[in-house]
Amino acid sequence: MAAFENIPAIRYEGAASENPLAFHFYDPERIVLGRKMSEHLPFAMSWWHTLGAAGTDMFGRDTADKSFGAEKGTMAHARAKVDAGFDFMQKLGIRYFCFHDVDLVPEADDIKETNRRLDEISDHILAKMNETGIKCLWGTANLFSNPRYMNGAGSTNSADVYCFAAAQVKKAIDLTVKFGGKAYLFWGGREGYETLLNTDVKFEQENIARLMHMAVDYARSLGFTGDFFIEPKPKEPMKHQYDYDAATAIGFLREYGLDKDFKLNIEANHATLAGHTFEHDLRIAGMNGMLGSIDANQGDPHLGWDTDEFPFDVYTATYCMLEVLRAGGLTGGFNFDAKCRRPSYTMEDLVESYILGMDTYALGLLNAEKIIKDGRLDAFVKERYASFESGIGKKIRDGNSTLVELAAYADTLGAPALPGSGKAEHLEAVVNQILFG
Ligand code: XLS
Ligand code: NI
Ligand code: NI
């Protein structure tokens, strides 16, 4: 029996519906700020969590059955995953997927054989894409699971391993181009260090940049016009990862001349691991014109690792959507880099998890619309900086002032007035009023 055979196509039934296999807030056709909800929210399925991960953790084995009726580790299984995945996406109305090379096929010892398998499976995937209209959001190479990457890929100490990484990147770019993917992504899971005692940080960062430049040159030579993404994460698996957060990744991209080709893929749980809110990293990316895509998940405030939960925190989704709308939308989409918790092992759990995530982001979008239309938050921020709209403030803003001039002005002030209340509590109350009033 096909894995999702008992699952109906998921439809919008509204907030009052008690049907768990229906959307309660995600109404794809609903117009929000002039666009369909589905256009605001291009959701994507993560191949690895959805079709691969089955609950294995440090202390126990799989709880879920992701065999999809075939023997794991075989090409028959790889094909069964494709068929189940497309059935799953169609039932949920998800229009994109994201993948790593090794999510698609079992990896062989010899990369030539792995690549042959990838050619075979990608023909099958492409046929499914053409049949269903489902598209590829981004592809990437897994440069962290295989033991050869224990010291990194672009940042490895071994030139041979570096070449192997290059080969995987080349093939993953080929696949992304074959699928017409919107973007190619780098997540530097092992691009970092365990101890400075054995690490040449500067050289490692230069080598990562060289790999990225070669990737851009290669993809462009194939006619790929999409974005490249870096997905920042501060730690896990490494103690320190070079793409620590949005600000660090942007600095790196500018330092090495990669900022014209790259944007950022911000993952909620990575931002919180870096000690930021999700909306902080979105703001930093957005204000630099580099907000490309989102890995939509959430962490657990009590656990210090990447739990990759499906997002249910509506405040966070609301602040996320505010940042996305203010940045003018995403060039990418919302990839559910998220997994069911280990005891939620049924296929129905998987479907309900996606419904939860999609409904949460729909709520976030609707709330962000309300906040924008209400206008009080925007008006407050504008007013807060009003002293820079005229007089000496305007001169500063226009870049027409000198330190001597400002000091002379300060001499005339006596004790300056306090800068005005920040009114954080008032603004939080306004948000609650807008959301629940
Ligand atoms: C791991 C990352 C990973 C990337 C893709 O923490 O989130 O899943 O999204 O390699
Ligand atoms: Ni992650
Ligand atoms: Ni991710």
C-alpha cells in the first residue's frame, strides 16, 4: 500500500473545522496585501527529513517506517521515495522541494557510481516534476555526513578531500540545473573547527571562498541564473562554524567578492542557536538585500541544539513574515527543514506536521498584514528617529556634519533632554491588541 494512500488531499476548511487533515488558516487562494497566500508562501518539502529521517537519535534507532515498501539502501527504495514524496507534496499542495545529493540515492564508494545512480533517479524525478508541476527550490551537496569530511569540505586540510567535495558540488549543481532549481545552497556543517590549536582559520576561509567561486563560475557556465545561498549556523556539528550568523556570513561574502551571487537562507533554529531571535537574522539579511530563503522550523528554548521542530510559534512566524514583507518577499521560499518528534512516527503525523507548519506561517502572514495595516508600529519607529529629519539631525543624516560642528552645537544645549521612552511594553501591548483584539 502506498504510504499516503489513506491521506486525502488537504483542503482549507477554516479555523472552526476539527478535521486534523485540513488547513485551518492556510487558504492558498486568499488575497493578502494584493497577492495570493500561496504566492506569499512558496512552501518546500525537505527531502532528507520527510523521506529520509526516521527517528534515529544518539540513544535509539528508527521509530518511523520510511521504507515506502522497498528495501532501504537500494535504487528501488530511492524510486519509492520519489513516488511517495510527490504524492505527499501533491496532497498538501506543496509546490517545491529541496534536496541533498545523497538524499536521492544511496551513496556508493566510487563517486562515478554514485553519479550514475543520480543520473538515473533524476530522470525519474524530472518526469514526476513534469507530470505534477512541482518544482525544485534548491539543491545542495551533503559535505558533512561522510567520514572524509570530518575536518570539513572547503575547509579541509586534505587537498584530495577538497577535490572530492568539488566533485560533489559539481554534480549537485548539474542536478539543480537539470531540475530548473531556483537556487544552489551551501550549508557549511563541518566548515569550522574543534580547536584553534590545529587550525589555520584564515587559510580555511580562503579555501571555502575559492570553492564557492568555482561553483559560481561552473553554474554560470551552464547558464544557471538563480541565486546561491549560504545557510548560517553557529555550531553543531562543529564547535564553531564559520557561517556563524547572518552578519558573519554577509561579511564573509563581501570580503571574498561573493556578495553579488549569494544571498542567505535563514533557518529559525540556527538563528536561535547563535543567540539571536529568528527575526534578528532576517532583519540583518533583509536590510543588506540578502534575504533569499528560509528554512522554516523552530528550536526548543530549553535545548541547546538544532531540534528542527515544525514551527508552531505564531508570534515568531508573525515577526518573520513582517521581516519578509518589509524585505519585499523572498527570491526563494519556505523550506520545512523540520522533522516530527521521535514518538510521532506515523505517516499521518508527518502530514499533520506539515499542516501545522503551513497553518502557522499562514497565521504569521495574516498577523503581519494586520500589523502593517494598523500602522502604529511603523509610525512609532518613524517618530522615534524624527530628530534626524530636520536641523542638526538632518545634517548628520545627510552626511554633512563634522565632529567640530556637533561639539559646538552640544555646547549650546546645556543638559540635553532625555531621548524619549522606548515604549517596548506599550508596543508589545499594541501587538497583542492587534493579534487578539
Ligand atoms: C542542518 C541544516 C541542513 C541544511 C541543508 O542543520 O539545517 O539541513 O539546511 O544542508
Ligand atoms: Ni538546521
Ligand atoms: Ni537547514
